[in-house]
Amino acid sequence: MVHKHDFPEDFVWGTATAAHQVEGNNKNSDWWHWELNSAGKKGPAEASGIACDSYNRFEEDFDLCQKLNNNAVRISIEWARIEPERGKFDEHALDHYKKILKAAKERGLQTFVTLHHFTSPKWLADMGGWANMDTPELFAKYAERCEQEFTTLIDKYMTINEPQVYMSMSFLTGKWPPNKKNPILGLLVEINMQRAHKKAYRLIKKHRDVEVGLVKNIVWYETHPHIKNPWDILAAKIINFLGRDFYIRPSRKDTDFIGLNYYFTFQIKNLKIHTPKQYRSDLGWWINPKGLENILVYLKKYDMPIYITENGLADESDRLRGQFIRGHLVACSKAIKQGANLKGYFHWSLLDNFEWHHGYWPKFGLVGVDRENDLARKPRMSFYYYSDVCKNNAIEH
């Protein structure tokens, strides 16, 4: 029997990208300099280089969004382009981002814009980056300048993408610049990112009554179904609290909506992290739509709108992506029926892109990018499946 899950009439459908991962030649950023000095050694597998050249090919990319029957797009603006030197804003870069935002709006796409997606200006990194106590104020001034320049070209702001991921990768594991392994600095960075979000929120709101949200990556932790260890249950509760509430709760008074990034679930088995062998992405992430449903239902406690701002998988063969989309959207529908205030869904990603320290090998795109043939865009079968879902505003399973 086929079951149909309809979504609300005003539901937002889109895809997501991030500036450094798709634009190319982000030469004033901390990541660019790290890649040049470290690629293939202790740094990323390869340098980002021209990426997908979306800084120049944005119209082509937004045309693909139209073919997907999307009514919104999530992109980011690159701080390092807009403020290449401290206190000096680049008018050319500002004008170029205006063209990008106008191109999206002309195609009927609501613009959900992230102001910081892991990369920072090189000058900021040189003064200590997010571990510097002055950074929240500097970020807020950059955010205010964006609002002054772009105004109604931006429909919704997201201040900082996945602050806890940035903190852990850059200051705990040391895999990302500035390659630190210092938990005390990591805690300071997280505090500064919370401060930056609040300051940016208030400065943007001073100019316009526009919605400003935060974006939080949440991994669902659950116990192994066949092992009832009370310590596992306690560990899952503690880790889920830290992953869900530790950042959202202190910021909730200065937040209009939650952007949720969900990719995978971990099981806890005898106090060890366990990943089931079945249903894994190319990166080894366990595909578990039920985890998304659980998180959405839990987030009801914050009584604010939720947008799924990233959800996707590395799947070069495109064998699992349609099933992945179907399963997670069914989970979304079930959560809505349980009272979750879910307003929209952005698939990660529109394009195969630069996946940070992994380089280009993980393929997250609904659209492949042929790096041997002038970065030609090549829609996969899942592209057409997702297009039908968006057109019909419904999912069948």
C-alpha cells in the first residue's frame, strides 16, 4: 500500500551550499592559506582551488534550483571577501553578492543566508580568530554591514553554521585550522560564538524586523537495541543534552528559528560508539531517518520554527540518495504530525563540492560536477526525484 505524506502549503523546499565549498578562489580566507601550505600533508586531501566556480556561475546554479521546483535556496556570504582587511569593506564584493542575491530572487527563490560557514578572514585568524575576545564585536559589525547593504535581498539570516562542529574540528581534534588541541580554548571559542550570534542578532534587528536564526548540527545518540546497559542510557542522555541544548538554550532569547543540520545517528554499546554496518554512506555514516524524527519532536520544547538547513549523504553511485530523501522526509512528516513546527527542508547539497578536509572525493550533490570537463553540471537521477517531491509538495512511500 502506498502512503502519501502531504506537507503544509507554505512549506519551504530548497538546497544548500556554502561559499568556500563552491565559489572558488577564496584567497583572503584562513582556509585558503592553510590549504596552500598543508594540502596533501597534514591539511586537506587537496586544495579547494576554483571549487565549482559558483562565484561566476551562480545563475546557472540557480537555474538548476528552478528545475528542482525549489522556492528557496540556502547560501553563505564570505566574510573574507567582504572585509579582506580589518575595517575595510570591499565594494566590488558587496556589489557582486547583490547580483547573486538578486539572481536568486528573480527566480522566485527565498534567500536563506549564512554569515559564517567555517571560514574566516586571514587577518582575523592572524589575531587569534574565534579565541580572541574582540571577535564577537568584529563579527557583529560585519553582520550589520551585510544588513545595511543587502536589506530585503536577504529573507532570513543564519549567523554561524554549526559552531560546535567548528570548535571541535579546529580546537579539539585539530583537523581544521588553526589546528589546535586545546579544550580550554575550545570552550572559549564556543562562548565567543554564542556572544557573536547575540550581538549580530541585535544589530541586524536594529535595522529591520527580519528573522535571524542559528544553525546547529545535531547527531542523535541512542542505545544498542539488544543491550540494555543503564550506563549506556545515561551516556546517551548526557551526550544528547550537550549536542542539542548546550548551545541552543543560552541563545534562545536572541533566536527566531532553529536551523537543524542532521546527517547520522550513533549507537552507544557498552559505553563505546557503535555504527551499524548496514545503510552507510560513502563516508561511513549510518543512515537513520528515525533519528531526525526524534530530534524534531524533542526540539518542540523551544517553541520556535525549525528549518532543516542540511540533510544529505555522500553517495557517488547515487544508489541510496533517493531512498535517503524519501526516508528522511517521511520522518519529517511524522514529526509534523506530532507537533513539530517544521517549516522547510534544504537538501545538502545542490552540487558536488569541496568537502573540507576530505577534499572533493565525497559526492553529496544532487548535481555532479565534472572536474575534468569545465566543471560541467550533470544532474543525477536523485535530482529528478527530489524535483518531483518539491513540485507535488508531498512524499509517497
